[in-house]
Amino acid sequence: MSKKYNISVEATLEVIGGKWKPVILCHLIHGKKRTGELKRLIPKITQKMLTQQLRELEHDGIINRIVYNQVPPKVEYELSEYGDSLREILHSLCLWGEHHIERTYGNSKDYLEDSVLNQ
């Protein structure tokens, strides 16, 4: 039997929902990233969780995993063409979050990491 959703946002959240996937995708909007770069940009994620989330996003066709044939091995991740269709949604989520921080705490620059502000 095929899967049924009550509302289409369930399908969206099934693919990009959770604590880390939107964060990973927001970083990949700015270009290709290696695993180590993502780990530095998202310091609270464990290596195991980062690897798991990247695999799931790749499996769902949202990101591409690019393996370079060199020593030492080099792997980069980027948004796929399909994943790029999420760009507007992710940008809106980031803007909403920034407004929420300002509304709740005041100046967002006091509550956002410099690496995020400079992208």
C-alpha cells in the first residue's frame, strides 16, 4: 500500500524535517561544503549524526555527494537541482528565525554566530 499524507507539509517535513537537516541545507545554499566544514559550521552536531543526515538527504535526492579520486580522499556535498528548489523555503525560514530572534531577544547580531552573519 502506498503512503498517504493528511496534508502535503507532512511530505516536506518527512524529507527536510528535524533538528539538523534544515541547518545543513541552509549552509549548502552558499555552495559546496566538505564534511569537516559542515562540522565546524554546526559545532553541536555529532559526527555520527552529521553523516546520517547527509546520507538521508543524499538518498532523498536533495544533495549530491561528490567524491574526488585523490589521496587523501576528498568528498564534497552540494544541493542537487531538486534540492535547489528548496532555496526559497530555506531562505524564508532563515528570515523568520532572524525576525523571531529580534522580537524575542533584541538584536539578532548578539544571538547569531559570526559565521552565519557573514554568509
